[in-house]
Amino acid sequence: MREHAPPVTRAWVLHPDIKSDPARRDAQMALEEAVSLAHALPGLEVVGSQIVPLRDPNPGALFGSGKIEELRAKLEAEDIDLVLVDGPVTPVQQRNLERDWKVKLLDRTGLILEIFSDRAATREGVLQVEMAHLSYQRTRLVRAWTHLERQRGGLGFVGGPGETQIEADRRAIDEQLVRLRRQLDKVVKTRELHRKARAKVPYPIVALVGYTNAGKSTLFNRLTGAEVMAKDMLFATLDPTMRAVRLPTGADVILSDTVGFISDLPTELVAAFRATLEEVLAADVVVHVRDISHPETEEQAEDVRGILDSLGVGEETAQIELWNKLDRLGPEELETVRIRAARNPDVFVTSALTGEGLDDFLEAVTEALGAERVEEDLVLGFAEGKRRAWLFEKGLVEDERQEEDGFHLRVLWSALDKARFETLG
């Protein structure tokens, strides 16, 4: 028997270009990003997209009546199932537009939540997405009915008119949020135990951060050989993936690939994914991967720096900027980028796709970890087998001899190796 293809939802993307908005972005760039967001959701076919200029949003329906009618005719002609509005849409505006256009409507927050739901893979990621969804739904409860059959509970003569449907829904959501928070607390505690176990190994952690679609997962795959999803779409990675990488010096580090940042990330998601991004706080080196070929690369970089600041990533954490996607630049642009990067010792240019520039980058990571090695003599007692085994496991022992007072070792190590060795019991 032939398998039936999954149904495809025909979608239309609208970017309201609101002239009175003080945070107004370049409309064409914003629309392109919104279309990329839509492509990140499986089962959607983006049939078309357009910018809708607005002086001020209409409180009841976002757009004016003339524009609503014009768009209704277009959506009907194109047989559209779903309209994606790149921006916030109030519950009342959403209800009225869905009624007028007879389609399902998602605003930017709703779309990002759908993508996160589809991509979340770990238990923690799933819980965080569920919490974000519920927080979002709680704000969408609209008082659309006032008649008595939409009430539950009291019989009127005992304690008033009873509990309305909205109040019941809100209470149910709040109860579910409490349950999810409890589960998430357990998961986060488990992960903290894993992190403490890693600290005892202990390998330095190098975290890749950056605007979504900057090429972090492609870089991660090239460096680790891991088959992490790396597609040219927004939010391809949602849960931190960690793998060991051997640096040119022979030292091992843990490389962490994290969720991509994005401008105007919904507040529900910033809160929900804070624990995921806290992996960055445990990092010894933070690598800010930038798509240097993107026209808004500077604005994207500012968004990432803002989120890092809000997470509490301080100046004491070594940070490296990696300007990625050189392969997308023309000769003149490439020359300009190389000149600009050369002015800053913490900036490196690369193409994760071709591998160009990665050797220099890895050397910089080695230096940032304080990996300049020095020789030193140690004496370990016979009862310190665990510490001795750690030195051998790390490949730090150059020579060893056994004397009456214990093991005499000559080690070649970095300041970071020494500091970690001293934390071992």
C-alpha cells in the first residue's frame, strides 16, 4: 500500500512595519528572518510573504478594515491555512482576524513556541517548552463568553455565580505550571550533579554561543565529528550537546553547542530556557560565533552580548569571537573582514563549512585556557592513587620513579591543569 504523505499547511507570512514603533527594524530583513522561522517548522509550506506598512496598530484587529479585506481576498485566493504575523498580536486581535479571514493565526511568540516544541529533545528541554507554552496560553485566555452556561461550580444560591470557564482554565494552567516546575527542579538538580561529576574529571568547557543560524552546529560537527542536526534553518539546536575535543596541544576539552539567540525572544522563553543557557556559566571559554556574511551581523552580535550580560557571564570568563561563513563573502568583502578582524586579538575568521581558519581558532582556545605548559616535579604518597591516575589519564606525566616516600613524577602541565589537579581529593 502507498503511504499517504503528511498534510502540508499552506502559510502566509506578514510583517507589520509599524512606523510609530521606536524599536522598528529594517522591514525587509525582519520579513526574511520571519520566513526563515516559518521554514524551521516542519509541515509548513510558505506560499507567500509581504510587508504591511502601518502607522499605528489597530487595537481591535491590528490592521485597518480596508487592509483586512484586501488580505482576506488574497488569503482566500491562495487557499491559505495559516497566517504568521511577525510581531505581537493580542488575544482580541487574534480572535478577530481569525474570524474575518477564517484561518488559523500565530504571532511571532506562538511560532517560536511551536518550533521549540518540535525541536526540544532532552527531558529538560521538553519541560521548559511545556512551561513556556502554558505561560503563553494563560495570557491568551479571552473573555469571549459571559452567559451562564460558560460557568462551572456553584449553583448560584450557595456562593454566587460560580467559577467561569476562563477562571477554571487559568487555575488548571497554574496547577500544571506548579507540577512542571517541580519536575524541572528535579531535572536541573540531576544536571547539576552531572556538572559536578564533570568538574571532577575534570575537562575545561568551551561553550559555543551565537545568534541562531550563525553556524554553531556545523562548527560543532566539524570539530567533534558528532552528527548534531545542522541545517540552514533557525533554531536547529535547542538542547546543549556536549562532546570531547582534543586541542592541538593534546589537551581534551568539552565543547558545548547551545540554543541560538534571537532578537525579541519571547519573555516566556527567556525565563524557560535560562537553565539551558546556564551551561554557558560553567564554561571556561565562551566562543561567540557570528555569521559575518549577514547584513545585520552587528545587530545580531549586540543581541547575543545583551543575553550573555543578562545571564551573568562576566569579564572573568574568557571570550573569543569567531566570524564564520567566510565562504559566503566576495573577494572585496573578505579582504575588509580580514582587516577588521586583524585589529582585535580576540577575533578569528573562519568557515565551519570548509574548515578554513579553524587551526588558528583552536590555538586561541588553547591559549585562553592558559595552556602554556611548564615542567614541574611532584611527590605523591602511596595513598594518592586517584590523583596519580588522573595525571596519567590526562597525559601529563613525563617521567615517574618510585621511592620509599611515594611516587616522584615529572609533569608537563598548564596553569589550568594544575588548578584542577589541586581540587582533587
